Amino acid sequence: MEKNQKQGGFSDEVWNQKDLQEYLDGGLVFGYFSGNYFRRDTFDALVEKTLRKQGWSALEIAIWLTSTEARHFQDQVDKDVTLKMMRVLVGDWGFTNYAVKEGRVPAKPEPVKEVSQITAFMHCGKCLEELPAGHSPRSYASLEFGWTKAGFQLWCKRHEMNVLNADLMGNKVRAL
């Protein structure tokens, strides 16, 4: 193993990932460990800390370290880079999670917030036209919402008509 292919400041959990070790043992190494000999343990630890804050697992970080993006990131580092400059570089870099992108680890779904995230409401057009005085669209609505074979539908019970029919085009949706 070459000098640049050492553990440095990466945690044992990241360094000992099977994917990373197999990559390093494979002989032709690029990614984070190629070409740039200005690595410092403090820089490695800062990169890992930043990715961890973004919710990346040890496996995801290990896979990213083997990527072209990691090599380009390292290309930005030279012998004159200080820790302060490195913090700016890490903060500005748009890390792409290659492990998820390549399907090597599943994407973590965003946590479902237990509050309404609706930014615009949908109503039956006929209900809005005949809205009685003293009623809000919400209080007058008589809607059903449910799954269809292709996606979901919003149906007006009062007028027995479609308000919205969304085709999810085969995409899976997490439901509570």
C-alpha cells in the first residue's frame, strides 16, 4: 500500500469497510487516495465529520472515497492549504452520495414530519363555485383521497367527479 493509501484521519469504522479495503487491495487506486500527497489526518477527519453530519453511513463514506468526485475533491488540496482553508473547501463542496446514486446502499427516506406540509390546497372547482356564504372551502369540502392502480386520486363526493388523478409512473411512495 502506498503512502497516500493509509488510514490517516478516517475512523476505523470507515477505514475497515470491506468495499474500501477491496478497492485499495485491487491495485489500481483512484478516488480520494490517488495522486494527491497533501493529505493530512486532520483533513480526513474533517471530511468524514462533514459527511456524517449529512447523515452518511460508514459504508457510504467508504464508497465515496473510491469515487471520481472524491479524486476531484482531493485535487483542490495542495501543500499550502491550511485547516481553516480546508474547512471552507469542505463546507462549499457539493458532496454527492455515490453509494446511494449507484444503488450500492439504499437511500434513507426523509423522516415523515407529523405536521401538515401542504403549501397549496386542492378543491373541487364546482364546490368552489357554489360555496355557501359563511363556509370556507375546507369546511364545505366533501373529498375522498385514495390509492389507484397507477397512483392516487382525489374525488369529490358531492359532485361525483375527479379533482386529481396522479400517475406515479411506477415510483414507490412511502405511506403511513
